[in-house]
Amino acid sequence: MGLRQGIADPEGQTVASALRSLGYDTVSEVRSGKLLRIGFEAADRVAAEVVVAEMCRRLLANPVMEVASWDLVDADAPLAAHAG
């Protein structure tokens, strides 16, 4: 989840400034966000999408300030492939 465009991001601004002070002069913007990894069971991919959207709507994201996005990963897939 990340903040919507137009919402102030002081953490992102601080990180961008710090990166520039370390010599990364081409950094123009940093937007901070949060990563949640949630394990659950669903009948199929469509059902999983519905459940994740509902979780975000009901608890995980503040729709006034944040934009939620997600990637569904099969439990049998190697975790290293989805570390980023």
C-alpha cells in the first residue's frame, strides 16, 4: 500500500533527501508504503482476489489516503522469487 498522489509523504521526502545527500543526485522522488504478506486459503485465484480486496477495503487500507495493490503468489511458489 502506498499513499495516494497528492498526499504528503514526509518519510518518502526524508529518504529522498538522504539519498541525494549520499550522492544519488538523480533521485527525484521517493514514496513510502507498506508491505504485508498474508497467508490464507482460497478455492481459486478469483476467490483469492475477492478476499484480498475485501481485506483491504475493510481493514488494511485507508481509501482516503492510500492505494492498495497486491500480487497473489501460489503457496507452492518459491518465496525468493517474490521477495521484492
